[in-house]
Amino acid sequence: MVTKARQQTRENDPAPTLLKTKVNILVVDDDATKRFALRTILAPLDENVVEASSGADALRQLLRNEFAVVLLDVRMPIMDGFETAQLIRQRPRSELTPLIFVTALDQAETDMGRGYNLGAVDFVFAPVVPAILRAKVTVFVELYRAQQELRRYRTQLETLVEERTIALTAINRELEAFSYSVSHDLRAPLVSFDGLSQTLLEKYGKELDATATDYLQRMREASQRMTSVFDGLQMLFRLTSGEIRREEVDVSAMAAQITDELRTAYPDRQVDVDIAPGITVSGDQRLVRILTTNLINNAWKFTG
């Protein structure tokens, strides 16, 4: 009961609050009073507001930092907002940074046409309405956070893929070592065993009774079966270690071809084979052929 109560308490506990990293917002205006006003309006968002007093200063800030959004005054001396926006868009690091132009309401029609052509995403008109400005900036701040989260997930996925690739490479090396062991450490003694059994039968077969001869023959057959199993394992490893290519495979035609090969190899065997037409599967043709060959070979050996 106590354990259950503790579990229920933990389930009812509020989830821990994740600390939100502040993002950068760039405010560009040659008028310090206007910059202060915009900073004050954005203060409730609790983000990092960076000020730039000119277009050149804004470009320097964009070289140093990454910004969620840029508030850009249109009317500035030397380099106005449009020229600044054009240079911002020419730089790979800031070419996709959202730009919100700040302009006077009586200049809206003229400035909006030119601004959107230069890559503006929105406009704010003076006198600025605080709630509207905060709402517009919040949209791009949240979008920036979502993009950062996607980048983080992508990095995690790339790391995971790299780790899995390293693990698979290690597994393949172990399989290669196992294949070598099968080929040399296990298969070789079986071949020798089969060879010795054959030598005994050839040299001393006449001196052995029927029971001894039968035992030797069974030993040879057992060693040959095991050798065949090891050969099959090696072939399967070579095939499966490569790329799997999925395609439409005509199993009926494949089975007919394998049966014809068996009839050619064993002309004295009389076996009736009934193959249903039109059987197809989706898979790797090499692996499907190995499977079909093994099934038909086993049926062939133990039929008639």
C-alpha cells in the first residue's frame, strides 16, 4: 500500500520545468530613444534584445551572433533599412533571418512594396502598438526555437546513426571472423574425416564386414552433410553482408529452373514435380533462390 501510494504521488507530481534559453532579437535604429522604446516594449518577452545604431552596426552584430528576428528601421542615414536588408540577404549566415521593417504609417504603401521585394517578412507601423509588436516578434521567436529543436534532434539522429554504423561494422567483423573459423577450424577437420573414411573404404573395404562398411558410409554421409551446412552458412554470410535488393521474383519460374538442373544432374531419378504457375514474391533474388534451392534439394533427396 505504501509503495502504491508513493507511485501515485510521483504520478501526480508536476513535470519538471525545462529552462528556456533566451534567444537574440536585433533592434536596428539610429535613434537611441526609439531603440529604448522598442526594448521596453519587448521586455515582457524576457529575451535577449541587442541594439544596433546603424546598418553597418547591424551587419557586424549579425556576423557575431545568430538572431531569431531583426527589427529594422526603414529611415536611417548613410545606409537605410532597405540597403541594410539587401546586404543581410547577401550573407549566407543571415539570408534566412526574418526581417520586420519599422516604418511610418504614411509611408506604408511605398515602403511595403520595396520591403517585401527585399525579403521582409512583416511590417510594424509607427506609432508602434506594443501588443501587436510583441505578438509578431513572438511568432518568429517560437519559430526559431522550433528550428533549433529540429537541429538538435537532427544532430542526435546523426550521432545515433554513426553509433549504429560503428556497431554494425563491428558485428560484420565478428561475422567475418566466425566465417573464417567455420571455413578453417571446423570445416577442415570434417573434410579430413571424410577423406580418411573414404580411404578406409577403398583400401580395407573388402576386409570389413557389412556392418563396419555401413558405419563408415554413415560417417562419410554425416561429415558431408555438416560440410554442406558450413558451406551454406558461408554463402549466406556473403550474400547477407551485401546490400539487400528488393524486387519482384517469379518463384514458379525459379523452381522450374532448379528442377531442370536437378534432372540434368540426376538423369536416373524419376521424380514428378508439380509447380503452380504465377507464384511471385517481393525480396532479394539471391536469397530467394538459396531458400528455394534448399527446399527443392531436400525434397528431391528424400523423394522416391
